Amino acid sequence: MKLKDIPSNYSYIWKDSISEISAQTWAEIFGTSVIKGYNFYKAADITSFSNVRFHYLCIYNKNRIKAIVACYTYKIDLKDLSKSSAIQWIINKIRRFFFTDFLCFKTFVIGSYPATCEHFIGFLPCLSESEKIIISNIINISIKKKAHEEKTGIVFVKDVRSRYYTEVASILSSDYTFVSSFPTNLIPIITTYPYPMALKKKNRKRVKIYQVKFNNSFLWEVSDECDKYIPVFYKLYRNVLNVAKNKFETLTEDFYKNLYRNISQSMFFLIARDKKTSEIRLIELIIVEKNKLIPLYLGIKYKDDDTKVLYLNVIFKTIEIATENHKEIVDFGQTSYYPKTMSGTFAEDILYGFYAPNKIVNYILKHTIGKIILPAIIPNNVYQKETIKTYKTYMVSNGINIINI
């Protein structure tokens, strides 16, 4: 299909601000979850990030928006998406001796700039198959055209959970190449096996040992008055960002302030204080959904002797809070697979999609991107044989594709 072949009752418009779309229309298409919600995305939209510009593709039929694709442009470094130290070393050598910007591209991204582990191609529910085909064709045409106009080197489809891969791939053209990226870590709250009783004996023992170590030195505090802690949190968040091997995005203090202004009723801080000095050593930002908790970002003041104690206990405490508040699941997000899995999380695969407007670059991407972005090595789950069936039943019934079960 070409632009001239679009049925006359369909049209599309690119909008440069989410304020040009009503919150009601956004909710009709993306649903009512906080993490995919209008106010969450708006917090990023109104923040002045360096070299980030937002774009919203709206597909109309008879003056009604039938689909939205949330996008942004920024410069991406493919080295940051690689989990291989050897590949990162090779890229660094090539940059040092040959091409300074090797594998750095101005990129047209489909997704959310802040990490959400969710894709942002949304259709109005209950569309007919013929409507979906027409709209999918319009999406493909208009995104490729926009990427060309923005002079971007590649199109990057961010954070497609494996359970949605077939749906997303059917919308986009076969020109896109998808690869497994950084899985997300999650744990269901199964009340028949209260945490950590479902874990193997050595892992239950590990939880108790580190809980005792934490209780000897630290205290927990839960606060929904996030505004007064944001400056401290941002400083601690920068500590984590500075040591991160893979940097997906760089957020600002203003973003966290805007987030609180927009979703204050759906977020809180989990804070760890030193027992003796009351110094804040860790803050975790947690998003509250109807049926789950999402620890979104973490900040730590690092010390050699107790950072591990703090990190493991924030996992344990988040699970405890979720259980007390009758949540079904905690979605711990990406990276840190070993400590999270040893604490009882499961891993759900997430895919990235790539397309280059330049045919030669796209050919190279198709044949090399899977060698740059390698599948993560995920440890086996640490559940007892008699309990794992219950967890597997929950995953299957909710369409969650776990790769370490």
C-alpha cells in the first residue's frame, strides 16, 4: 500500500505533544494501567530531555482516533544494548582507531523514553480484522516516511514482551528484525505459598540471613510524600546510573517532579535508613497498579560492606508490601538477573525491533544485530518442585511467557 491507496475515510496526523490528544482517547486505546497511562507519558513529554523529541502518530477513521503510536527521537548507542563485554570491547576499539560514532545512530523510537517494559502501539479495541490491516499498513508507511523526514539512521521498536510479539510483528512489516534483549523479572504473589516458603531451602535461608543483616543496621520507611525526597532520590539514582553497564535512558530531577505531579496517587518511595545516623542509603520508586507493584527506579549510596544487604532486602521488602496490599504480582524490571532470580523472580523475555530506512544498513542490521544484542543468561528458578506447578499455572493463565521455568 502507498499513501495514495489509503481509503478515503482514513487519515493520519503526527502530533508533537501529548496535550494534543485527550486523556480519554488515550485511555480508550492504551487502557487504564498507570505505566501505559496518559499521565505517566505526559510526565516525560513535558520534561526537557537533552536531544529527545516526542511524536505521536494518530490514525483516524471518520474523525475518530482508531490507533496511536507513541514515539520519540534521540541518539542511540547500540553498545549500550549489548550484554557482551567482548562485543563492547571490540566496539570501543573500532571507535578509538577508526570511527568515533561507530554504531551510534539518530534513532526513531517506538515506545516510552522512561523504562516501562511495555510497547506503545495501541489500537482501539474491537476493530475488525480488515480495519486492523488497513491501520497497520498506514502505520508502516507513515513511520518509515517520518523516520526519513527526521533523518534518523534506524527505527527502534522498544520493549515488546514476548506475549505480545506476534501481535506487534503482524502490525509492522517484514523489514523489521526482532531480537531478544533484556528480559524483565517478575514474581507472582501466591498466597498458598507465602514468600519465601515456596523457595528451595538454601534460598529461604539466604533470605533470612540477609533480612537479619538488614535489621541489625537499617530501618524501612514508606512515604507517599515523594516530593520532599526527590532531590535525595535523584542524587542516589545518579549513583546507580553511573555504575550501570547498560544505560537505557538518562532521566532528570525535573522528570521525577513531573511524575509526582501527574501520578502522585499511584507512586511511593521505599526508603532504607541507617539505624544509627538516619542517613538515607537507598530509595526505590514504586508504581502502584490495580493488581501489581512496579519498582521502577532505584537509588543507592554505595559502600563496600553493605550494598548487597540493601539491594537484596529491597527485593524482599517490595514482595512483602505487595503481599500485604493483596497484589497479584511484582514486576521488578530488567537487569540484575542473578540476585533477582536467586530471590525468587522469574524472567519474561522482551524483544527489540530494528529497521533502517537505508536498504544497505537494514541488510547489515538483519544479519548482525543478533550478534550485538545477545540473549541474556538467566539462572534457573529457585522454587521447590512441589510449588513450581502453582506458579506455572498462574503464568500460563495470564499469558506470561517465562523463560526460566
